[in-house]
Amino acid sequence: MIPNEEGDEIDSADEALMDMLGLAFFDITDDQDEEEVHPYPSLHELTPLVESNQLSLQFKSNGVCIFPPEFSIRAEHMRKITDELVWGGVKIQDGKTHETIQVWKNGEIEQRRTLTRLENFIDSHQDWKQLCQGYLADILSQLLGQKMVLYKEKLNLKPPGGSGFAPHLDSPSLKVALGEDGPQTFVTVMVAIDDMNEQNGCLRVCKGSWNEQNHVQVVEPEKDGNPDARGRAGAIEEPIAYELSFDNIICKGGSVVAFNGWAPHRSAPNMSPFSRRAVFLTYNPACEGDFHERYYAKMEELRNSWRGSVGLANRQQQQSEDEKIESDALATLPK
């Protein structure tokens, strides 16, 4: 220990030099630890807000709840854990979707195969697991007045030029996997990772007191069809969708929105030069059971069945060479 002029002990030569120069010494590491901010608020802090803002009543009447900013997750945290999932070499089994998009480069339009979606990933990343099965499940449970559990998760990356999604309802498609043997009630939570606006294809929702007895007409799925395309239930024909009034959900990164499984929703293509990423998490009441693992197992079974019926190999065997190259490249990027 080195004493200074006041007789106080100084722990290091660096501190001694700073003292001689008449400058204060700051322990940056300790300050950072003290100022570290949790990525999302505690449920205890939010309980009065749910009651005072009458969020539950709004959700029942509109089928949609745009949580106040106090419920938001730090956008920096959302971007961090998203980058770790996409670029950090995290092993995700059978949960990647690629899309061929058109991009303008050097005065010409070129096609590029791009990763656009990830599913079934919470067991591969602890921060995502804590967020989806902890904080988000908790605030949704508080909103609905009953415990909710995660049914499925989907991360949409929506790169520049990435397509939107057609108008549809979630509940009919979510029931395809397990039918009457699975949950019957669904609510989806969206967390914006990047700012959402009209240009980058924000979520659009048609508000209303939607339920199984009061919902718009949907297309009957193709029997034994591709469960991710024409075999998917819940699609709304364009003439019907044209008559609906969709509200743009324009919000900041980290914002949280919930909508019920019978609420029509859609989005437009991303016409901006930047990605518009968002995670969509579907929950069901805990009293109906926890079906997260069974859902993904059954969907893979249905997908393999369809592939076999049209002469395609299983997912691993049919993976194209460019996807393998891309996957290998992503796995070797610095973490």
C-alpha cells in the first residue's frame, strides 16, 4: 500500500501516479457493475400498471394489447441475443428457413439466398429461454389472469427485400399439429427487435373481439398438403382481407405486443435498406397443458410425411449445398 499526502492508502502504482498529478482515479469496472441495468423490468414493478391501464379490458375488447413503454425490453439486449442466435454458431435443430430475395447491387438486380427465420431455439440459448418462459410468460399471465406457457417460438429476420406474410389467423394453423389432443386457446406475443414502421413491413393487426365463435372466414387447408404452404390452415382469402381494417403496429425496438389467436394479421415486404427483426411467441393456458416439445415433434412428422408423399427426402438430406456452405460459414464467425 502507498500512502498519499492525506495519509490514505493507495492500492496501485497507477493510483499513486494519478494522485501525484492531482487527478482522481476511477475504477471503471466497478462503476460499470454498479450501473448495469437489467434488460427488462421486474414483474413486481409492473403489476400496478396492468391494473391502472386496464390492459386486460383493452385486450378483451380489441384482441390486441400494445404494452406501455414501461414493459419494453432493452433494444440493445434484444439485438445482442438475436445476433448471438444467428451469428454465434448456436446449434438449432430443424428450425431454419431460407428465402431467395432480390437485391439491388451495382446497378443490377441479383438474387440472394438468405436466412429469414429461426424456430425451436429457446433450449439452445439461456437468455432467450429466460425471456420467453420467464418475463414474457409472466406479463402475459398477468394480462390474462391465468398462467400461460410457451407453445412455440419464431424469430423473423426479414432482411431488406424480404417478403411479408399473407393475412391469416394463428389459431387454426396452430391446431393442425395436435388437434383436439393439444391446446385450444392461443395468444401470440411479438417483441420488436428493430424499430417497426410502414417502410420496413411492420406487423398489421385487425382489432376486434375475436374468438372461435366470432372470426373471419378462412381457407380450408389442402388435405395432406404442405403444412407450411397450401396445407396450412388459417389463411384469409384476399377479397375478405381487403374488407378488413388493419392497423399498423409502429413501435420501437424492444416493444411488446400481444394479440389473440383469432385476430387477423399480416405484414408487407421490407422496403427499407435494413433488417426488420421481430420474435413471435405463441402461448397457451397452462391448464390446457405444456406441449412445446410435442408441437415441434409433430410438425416435423407432418413435414416429413408431406416430403415423402411428393418424393422429397427428409430435411437433412434435401438441404441444398449453398445452405450447407452458409451454415458452415455462420458457425465459424468469431463469437
